[in-house]
Amino acid sequence: MKALSISSPPNLDSLELIEQDQPAPLPGQVGVRIRSIGLNRGDLLFCQNRYFIKPNPGSRLGFEAAGIVDALPADGKSNFKLGDKVALCPMSFDVHSQGTLAEYGAYNEASLIPSPDSVPDEHCGAIWMAYFTAWGGLIEAGGLKPGENVVITAASSSVGIAATQIANMIGANPIATTTSQEKAEILSQLGAPHVIVQDRDDEANLKYAEEVMSITQGKGSDLVFDAVAGPGTHGLVKASTRGGRIVIQGMLDRRPMDIHAGVLMKRLLTLKGYTVDQTLEQEQQKQRAITAIRRGFSEGHLQAVIAQSFSLSDYQSAFSTLSLNKHIGKIIITP
């Protein structure tokens, strides 16, 4: 079988497609024929040695995928049957030896989630990283409730789109932000009721804060779900209502954040960091997320948006497209 591997030193140029023996499932595992792989910013950072998980020479990569069960362990004991549609729960397996950018894998049953029947096979690999991140950040970390205003930055990303859909699903009022009019028009078509195009020259997001206040009739945002950080956090604070919450879930801008402690204190604001691990490591939170996300897909409230699909052999184009950061939705790879 073919699998993507990282040689040394780790960088995009060191990726190579290698041949490996197809693994046989051990007791407690099943073999999965991979049909679709979601490409995440974490994959890019991982192969650049900038992720919190560090690659080793020869590491596989890939944090999520979906496929079909096509082999059971030799003892025949399994909660799954041949032909079942399944997805891999992110962060539930060793990426170094079992990374999903491959044609096949043997995975522990505990790492598998039944894929929603309503989602095409080629889209199932685009669900769980984005929707786990969005659900956990909005609902578990952010405490979002029906009727609240929530600002979602970098809203054209797969996580941003998932967050907008989830906010709509629970009856909140999402305010999406993006960096171009073209992206804004597409986000509106995808169901964002309010979209703000941020001014690239307004690093502190002061104009954006004024627009949020206008949209919310002077109240401000109850929750900010932020993927950017950097100097623009100044505007996030100004756009927040008294007692509001700001959840930082990304660092697209790696410059220092601009937040005055006195403003946080006076406005009674809560600022917290969030990663998807916080949801995945707590079983009750994870199961709540799985139940809500599967229900959302089955009822039509949630829909994976695919930006572009690449073959596994064209992985270089896929990573290049991801690094340009101009796409809307999820990039997927199909073996």
C-alpha cells in the first residue's frame, strides 16, 4: 500500500510517497480501506516541525480520515462488520505509525466513529476535526446559548464554516468575518446571516468592532470564536459585550496579542485558549459532540463544504493549496 512519509529534516520538500506492507488488524482492531482524508492546518505545521506533536524521521502523517471496514481481526470478534462506513476520531491513534495519509490502516475500534449515512463516502473524511473543534469551542469552552451573538473569525476555513453551521443549528446569531468580498459572498450563500470583510490595513480591528456593534444594535458579541489572535484581538475585546467570552482556538497571526488587562477587568470579559484535545480527552464531552454532530448531519443542519479534492499521488498540490490559505472549506485527499 502507499502512504505519505516525512524524511529528515522535516519540511514540505521532505514528504514522499512510500510503499508499505498492508497491516493486518490485531485483536480489538479492524482494517479500514481509506476513502477520503481531511487535510488540516495541523498537517502542514506537523511536517514543518511547528506543531505540538513533533515528527520523527520516517513518520507518517494525517490526523483524520474515513473509509470502509474491509478486514476483521483473526479472532473474528468485532463491534463492526465488513462494509461499515467509519471515520477516525482525531488524536485517537499514533500519527507517527498510523497517520491517515495512506491507502489503508489497521485501527483500534475505540478510534472509530460510524460515519453519517447521509454523507457521501468521499466527504466523510472532512467532518470530524472541523466539527469537533467548532462544537467544543463554541458549546463546551464558550458556553454558547440560543439567541446569543457569536463572532467567528476566519469563517471561510473548515472550522469557521462548521462553527457558523453549529451556531445556526442551536439558534444563536453568528457573525462571520473574512478577508475578501468574494469569500464573504460565498459565506452568505452558505448560511452566514452576517458577514464582515475585515480591512487588512486595520490591524487592531477597530472598524470591525464598529460593525459588530452595529449588527448587534450596540450590545456587542456574547462570544468570540477566534482563529487569528495577533494585534486584532484589540478589536475583539472592543466588540464584546459586558461579561462576554473570547475563545482563542488558532494563531493565524503569530504576532503578540494586543489586550489591555484593565479592559478585561472593567468589562468582566473571559479570555481562554482552546484546542480540540480539550473535547476529545473528556469522554462525556466527546460523546455529546458526536451525538450532536451526527444528528446535525442527519437532519440537514450541517454539511461538509469541500474546497478541492486531490489524489494521494498529487499530495504536493494539496499541501501547496492549503499553504496559500485562499480556499473555502476543506481540502480532501482521496487515495
